[in-house]
Amino acid sequence: LAIIVILAHCGCYVPAEEAYIPVRDRICTRIGTSDDQEHNISTFLLEMKETAHICQNATPSSLILIDELGRATSNEDGVAIAWSLSEFLLLKKPMAFFVTHYPQLSKLADVYPNVQNQHLGVGLIGRSREGEGEEVRYDYKVLPGCCNMAK
């Protein structure tokens, strides 16, 4: 998504039949789980520093991409951090995409009318190559609502 925004801002072709891409003043991301051992920064601290940067710099014209916030801590703390950041971004009103493994965050759509839950379509087919369980097949389609494949 960020690449499409950058391409559109440069006047390049974007892979779509039709697209409305508003001008964005910045693209902020929080992606990955790594630490910075050279500077003695843990995964959690790095995640919080990146999140703080987003909170300080997000504007209504920003594009925010958050992937799996809260992985560097306990489930309860991770949900609390992710929920808090979501509510903060709802107040600042940037265009934000939040990828999460926390099903609790889908409840934000019950509280805030401008929150949409979407998921990537997947299907389970036969046995995996290893012969254990079912194999996941990705459809590469964005679908409305929450993914209901959790077991």
C-alpha cells in the first residue's frame, strides 16, 4: 500500500483499474520484530520508540501502517498497547492500517463507527506437505469482517 502511494505521488503507474489516492504528508510504519543489540535496545523498547515516533508525527494527512504491535511483550500488555494506539490514532484521524493477531482488537469496530475490520481470504485444503493438519491456501483478496479461521 505504501509503495502504491509513493508511486502515485511520483506520477507513476499504479496497478489498479481505478484509484483515488489522496496526497499524504508522510508514511509512518511499525513493522518487524527485531532488536538493536549494538545500541542495547530490546525488541520491546524498539517497538515502543517506533510507536512513540508515530504518535508524535501522525497527522490527518498521514498514512500509518502498523504490523503486529505488541509481539515483544505478554498478550495482555500487547492487547493494551495495541488498543491504546488504535484509540490514539482514531483521535488523530490519519489513514491507518493495523495488522494484528489479537482478535480482541476487532471489537474496536463495535465502539467506533469509522473502524473497519478486514482480512485476507484464506482456505484450508487437504493435508499439509508434512502430512499433519490442513494446509492454508492464501486467496490474496481483501475481504470484509474478521477472519473466522482461528481454532
